[in-house]
Amino acid sequence: MSWESCETGWKGNELKRVYATPSMEEGKIISITVAADLLAKAEEKAAREQRTVNELIADAVTRYLSADPEWEALLAWGREHGKKSGIRSEEDVERMSDEWRQQKRQAAAS
């Protein structure tokens, strides 16, 4: 999503900034349920930033879904080393973690 333009002007005693966003034809209306306190925080933040809650949430989802190359590289490294270590499930991770902790305790007790 990109901003097409920004218009600044006075409304009463307040300076208002209005962003023209891409047409609604590019989006789809959805319904979500959020906790009342979370919605209140979103409304406060949107008001401070002079934008709508819809814009705030769309931005949050966009940021959440955007790829983080470092994180993706770390996940790929973990998958590769997990396969080499024989890890096939979360149970394997738990088992190996428990074994490692037990070895560490035994070494500290020695």
C-alpha cells in the first residue's frame, strides 16, 4: 500500500493532515474482534498520528507480515541444523533440551 498524497490545512484552530490512500477497490472489508482495552489504545494512537484506526491496523498487519531477512536466515539455519541433529518434532527438541540440562547439572555436581 502506498500513500498517493498528503494534504495539510486548518480546521478551526487545529492543523489537520489528510492522507489520500489507495482506493477501497484495492482492499477488502473484514470484521475482527479485539479486546476493548486494545481497541482504546489503537484509537488513542491513531488519533495522535492523525489517521484512522483502519490505517493503523492495516499498517500493523503489513509490518507483521513483512519478511525480516535476518529472522528468515536464522530460521533456515535452525531447520538445517535441526535436521542434521535428528530433530523431527517439538518433542525431540524438548527431549534434547532435557538431556542437555541433565548433562550440565551432572557436570556442575562433579
